[in-house]
Amino acid sequence: MKLYRRLLGYVRPYKGVFAVAIVGMLVVASTDVMMLRIVQPLLNNIGAVDAANSTWLPFMIVGVFVLRGVGSYVSEYGLAWIGSRVVFDLRCQASEHLLRLPTPFYDASSAGFLLSKVTFDAQQVAAAASEAVTVSIRNTLTIAFMLAYLMYMNWQLTLIAFAAFPLVGLAIRAINKRLKRVSVLVQQRTGKLAHALEEAIGAHRVVKVFGGEKYESGRLRTAADKLRLASAKQAAAAALGTPINQIIVSVAIGIILWVAVRQSAGGEYGAGDFITYIFALLHLMNQLKTLSNVSGVIQRGLTAAESVFALIDEPAEADAGTIEIDRAQGGIRFERVTQRYAEDGRAALEGIDLDIAPGESVALVGPSGGGKTTLVNLIPRFYVPTEGRLLLDGQDLAAVRLADLRRQIALVSQEIVLFNDTIAANIAYGTMDGAPRDAIERAAAAANALDFIREQPEGFDTIVGERGIRLSGGQRQRIAIARAILKDAPILILDEATSALDTESERLIQAALAVLMRGRTTIVIAHRLSTIEHCDRIVVLDGGHIAEQGTHAELLARQSLYARLHSRQFRDE
């Protein structure tokens, strides 16, 4: 019932349209009784219909069907419109909430499952909110009108029909329980298929190079087959309702016919009355059958709604900060910071004490798994420290408004994220949307990107393709640097920003980074130690601890971990 009330909350803004649709359904339901009332006297007096009545009869029938057509159009279009609005509102709310969820949620979730919730599950809700609800309300109203008419015609026979209703209700309830279980299974397997497909498409180059087509094809076939089996179970459960209800109804009709024939033979009932009653009864039973069929669609919609609501109910990223910052100086301090990704897991960082002065450039180096990325991820509050705290210009990071904090930070990483939009839109992304073209061009020039941009077919208005596929690695990197330059944030994070590049691209990018780092607090993650020799300080992380720190020259002189890493890397080169 709670789920029904919550869904009704999405319908409430459109109650005016809903009321009009209900009126349309009332008209449709009433026309069934109108037709019976028109035909009943005709059947009772088939040979004695006067000319006046026979003249008006066709017009009355046409009029009833015109009325029915108008009511049907108004109700079906009205509820379909409401259904489309409900699914639009659901998708908008789910997708907007998705963007506010914390990073750990994404770490634990599959993109395929999340896409399935916002697309497939929301569409299932739309089907239930339009098609199924239309049939349910219209048929329920028709049943109510028919029952009233049947009671008016012969209340004794109608009471016999009433006896079948509880049995039909019990059958529908039992089938709905089964439908709910298999509908959940269908949703889960739809999500798994979407996840497998998303992985195969996203990694299509790796699949081709390593000959993984057969493996991926088998994986997709297995996921699709599991979905097929779940869908077959769903169809079997839905199909069970019709024969069970027909058996129950046939017994009731058999008893009614037996009693009605006796009443008719005794002269209590005219032939026209008898035929009209049986026709009305069969029509009522047909409405019940349709109701039992549509219960499957409603159940799938309710299960889908639960899935979408589960996403909407996920706790949003915590933002209890009240301190507003216009522009930070850029001083960052880690005080006894420990970070664990699982309560009983090994600490990725433990007892970190680190003070970074405003405008200082600090490089983080060390073996893989040492905690470099974890430390950097704490600065924009992608994760909250398990123990200890971070300070920005002396203010506890947790007390700063999240939007204000992230406005102070620019990020350039090895994995460049470009959107399927123009070069200009990718440079002026997010809060920089609407930046003047000359500012975008200056940022591109500072990033050494202006020359190659001007060579593009549409210049700054060139579409870069999915994830910037139409640009080279070095070009994508320079677009990302231009984005960071345009943001002009006081804190800069460089995460392997020059890895896997050719010599010329690296030269251009290093020059662009030198411009970008000027006057900013810069934290650099690097494996290629030659790229960070110019940093003010180098912090060596190993096993989640700070092993040592100092300038490049100081660390080499100590002949410790950094010196060994440096020597090994240059020997390998």
C-alpha cells in the first residue's frame, strides 16, 4: 500500500487530466449498459417493433458508439499522457539523484544495472501507469455498471455471480505473488545483460586485439538466455490467471444458466430478458478476465517502481558543511588521517600527517598500492577519512560546503574524460558553461592546443566523439589542461597527466602544465620520476605510510626508497 501511495504522489500533479480521463472511462463503461437497454426491448418484442422506433434505433446505436469513441479516446490519451509524465519525472529524479550519490556507491555498483533502472525499469512503470491503469479502471467501472444492471434485472441470479468474485480475487492474489518474484528476477537478469553488453562495447578494442569475440559472445548469450528463462517464467505465471479464472467463472455461469432456464420456463423471465442477462453476464466475466490478464503488467510495473525507488532512496553524498569559500589560498593539511575502504580491511592510508603550503607543488610517488590515489581522492571529498581530518586554509574540510570545496579544485588525470560534444563545450564544462569564446581560446592557447584545434573541420565547434575518440591521446590531454586553465582553481591535482604519450606530445603538455601550475597548490601523482624533479617537495608513500619526503636532490642523497626507485627507473630506460 505504501508503494501505491508513493506512485500516486507522482500522479497528483496531473490530477486534472486524471479526472478528465476518469470521466472518459465512466462514459465508456456506461455505454455498455446503454446498448443493453436499447437492445433488450427489441429482443422482447422482435416482431412488434413500430416504424418510429425502428427509425430512431440506428441513430441511437450510432450515437452510443460515438459517445463511447470519444470517451475511449479521452481516457486512453489522458492516461497515456500521465504515464509519459510520470516516467519523465521518475527518470529525471532518478538521474539527478544518481549524480548526487557518493563515490563509494559507484564503486559498488555496475553501470549496466544503473542504466537498466533508469531506462528499462522506468519504462515498465510507464506501462503500468498508462496501459494497465487504463484497462484496470475502465474495466472496474464497467463491472460496477454491469453489476448494477444485473441486480436490476435479476438480483437472485446476480448473487450467484457474486459468489465467484472472492475465488477470482484469491486466484489473482496468488498469481501476483508469483509474478512479483519472477519480475524481480527479470529485472536482475536484465541488469546483468546490460552490464555485460556495456563492458563488451566499452572494451571493444581490447576484445578485438585479444580475440575475445567468442568469449564475449558466449558471455552475452549466457546472460541473454538467463533473461529469456526468467521472462518465460514471468509469462507462465501471467498466463496461469486466465484458465484458472475461466474455470471458476464457468462454474458460476453454469449454475446461473440452470437457474435462469428454469425461471424462463416458468414465465418469470422473457426471452429478451434472458438473452440480455446472459450477454451482460458474459461481458462482465470478460471484463474480469481482462483484469486478471493486466494484473501481470501492473505487478511488473510495481516491481520496477520498487527498483527505481530503491535507487532514489540511496543516501545522497553527505554535505553538512556550512562554511562558504569564495577562493581558497590553497593550504592543505592532513592530520593523523587513516582510510579504510572496508571496516575490517587493510588501511589504504594510516596515520598520515602532511602539510602542504599554499602555492607549493608536491609530488606523490611510491610503489603501486602505496596510497597515492587514495590520498588525492580525500581532497575533493570523494571519500571521507575513516580517522583523522583534512583542513583547507585551517578550516576542517568536513565543515566546508561541498560545492565551494570542489570549486577550488581542478583535475587532470591519465584517464581523460571528454563528452560527445564540441571542443569548446568540453573546455568550458560544468560551472564554466557560458564562458566567453575568447576566454576559451586563451585557455586553449595556454594549453598548447590552439594549433590543432584550428586544424579541425569545425574548429572549436568540432564534435570530439564518444570519450573524445576523434582526437589523439595528446590532444585529449591538452583539452583537459585547457579545461583546468579555464577553471582557474587554486588547487590542482595531476594524476599521471603525462603518461603514455609520445615525446612531442609530452613536451607540449609539460610546457602547458608549467603554465597551469604557476601560483597554484599542486599535487602530482607520477610514476615517471623524471617528470616531477622540479616539484618543491616529493612525498614517498609506501604501504599507506609516508616513507620519506624532501626535494629531489635531498631524497637522492639519502640513498633510500626514492633513490632506489629513481635508479631502477633510469636503469630500465
